[in-house]
Amino acid sequence: MSDHYETLGVSRDATPEEIKKAYRKMARQLHPDVNPGPEAEERFKAVSQAYDVLSDPGKRAVYDRGGDMGPGAAGFGQGFTFTDIMDAFFGQGGADRGPRSRQRRGQDALIRVQVELSEAVFGGEREIAVDTAVGCPTCHGEGAQPGTGTRRCDVCGGRGEVHTTQRSFLGPVMTTRPCATCQGYGTVIAHPCVQCSGEGRVRSRRTLNIRVPAGVDTGTRIQLAGEGEVGAGNGPAGDLYVEIVVAPHPTFVRRGDDLHATVGLPMTAAALGTTVTLDTMDGPQELDVEPGTQSGETTTLRGLGVSHLRGGGRGDLVVHIEVQTPKNLDETQRRLLAELAAVRGEERPEGRLASHGSGLFGRLKDALSGR
Ligand SMILES: [Zn+2]
Ligand SMILES: [Zn+2]
């Protein structure tokens, strides 16, 4: 057997690009369509064999070590097809050559599901309705009426492609295109299944139980492998993505994994201090209000926020205090407040401007910037 490098006329350290170039040049000269005759055909075979080995890094390595890569050795011989030669000759990919399979992987499906804030906080289970393609129950994905099956395409002889030879300045050039009769499948369904029109799949609505993990937020996608669209011709199903939309809550606002809520306090309670009971996601919780609490101050209840989606633990519940100034005072209330103001020397306050970063103004800035 002759040396593959010699056959292609390249050095032993030739790059894959050089090997490809050398092969294309020789294949053009020796191709049976261009250069008929037994001698050229023999040389064309030898050149193609050499290219088959040297263009594959694995085979080339074995060959370089002196391994047997003659006809019949693993990965060579019968497996070598005309398509491979044409691909190298014309520089095309081989993926779409030959009869194509009726089987396709199904597409992924996306469905949006709205959940309550409590489900986002604690997680849960729910039933969802999914509308996807499923395997046809009549033909079990075959696409043919039961008992009829498919037959080989007469036009292309089952190859799924037809060759035509055209004249060019290089001589005759063969082109290949998918067979129009069988759409490249190589087989024809004579009696398509009535239920699925030969697609092998039908649309169907089904219900699925899904687990909503604690910590999900609007935009979180849950991937359910193999629950998407079933592919044509009994192909494997794609995945189903469930995109979460968390419904707005009347009292809690979510920021990351923290929850924020506002509690209104009468001016007197804020001044004197008190204990209030808050209706949190975890049920009633007591909140101590220090005497002299200002409007806009916050108190953090640790661990009463949303669960972290990854890793354990939970965010916090941040309670914003809103001190309510009494309105519509009756005569007694007005007198009492006036007395209090007199005792505290507050009948004519100075209207001193607050400095930046402190007091109400600083807190206002924080609130506006979302901190
Ligand atoms: Zn069917
Ligand atoms: Zn055909």
C-alpha cells in the first residue's frame, strides 16, 4: 500500500488546510466525471482513501504510529461514501446529504404561569394546563394509516436525493439535490394517517403538576425536560419552560428577596412607644415601636422575607413607619395638643432647615433612591 502523504503529495507535517487543498486539487483532476478511465479511477480511489485518513485527526494519528488503516480497518472502507468525497470536493457540509430521517427533535415550549407571592416565598405545587404536540395515538408516530407503512421512493431509489450532471468549463459537474417526490426522506407514505395527516403527532391539552421552588421571582424559568413539543415522526420531545410571573401583593412589595411594608402609627403611639401586631407572610408578628419613633424610620424583621432561590435562608421583612398626624380635632383634643405644645415650648417652631444626610431629608433621599 502506498504512503498516504506521498499519494497526496504533501509532507508528513502538512497542516489540515494543506491536506485539504492538495486533495481538492487532485480530486478535480482525477474525478471520474472529469477524467474517465480505469487508471484515473484507481488513482482517484487512492487519493480519496489518503484524504479520508489524513483529514481525520484520530485516523491520522493512528496512521502516523503505523497503525493499519487499509480498507476494512475500523472507520474506513465501507463507511466511505461518495458524499464524503463530494463534500471535500465542493467544500460543503455533509449533514444534509442522503435520505433524511422523518424524526425531528420537537421544539421547546414556553408557558407563563402566575403565582401568588406566598408561593414565591414558601414554594408550592400547582397544576398547569399545557397545550403541546404529542405522539399521534392512531399511528403511534409512524404517519401512515395503521397496517400500511411506508415504501421506498421510486424516483430516487430511497437515497432521498437525485443527481444531475451538467456541463461546465471543468467538464461535466455533478450536482445533488433533495428528491422532490419524497422530500428527501427516501420513503413515501402512500396512505397518510387520517388523524395526524402523516405528521405523526397531534396537538393535545394535558395537565401537569409542577413544583414551584421557594424563591422564584417574575422571569424565573423552570425547565421540564422532555415535556415540550413531541417531534415529527416520533422524534424526541423538546423541553417545557415554565416562566413565573409573581402577582402583585396588596401590602408587600418585593425588592430582591426582602419584603417591604408600611405601617401607619398615630402620632401619640409613635411618641409614647407601643407594640403592634403585623399580619406577615408567616402569620401575626409583634413589632415593638420605640418611644419617639419618627415617620419614615424602618424596623427589620430578620428572616421573614422571600426564601433564597439558591442556598438556604430567607430575606428580611422591612417595616416602614408612617406617623399619622391627627386631623379633624374636636375642641378637647385641640386644647390638649395646644397645652402640650405650650409645655414643650413649641407654639412657634423656628422652621429650621434640616441638614443633608440626616433627619427626614436624608431618609427622604434614601426612599427616593430606593435604598
Ligand atoms: Zn397519525
Ligand atoms: Zn425520493
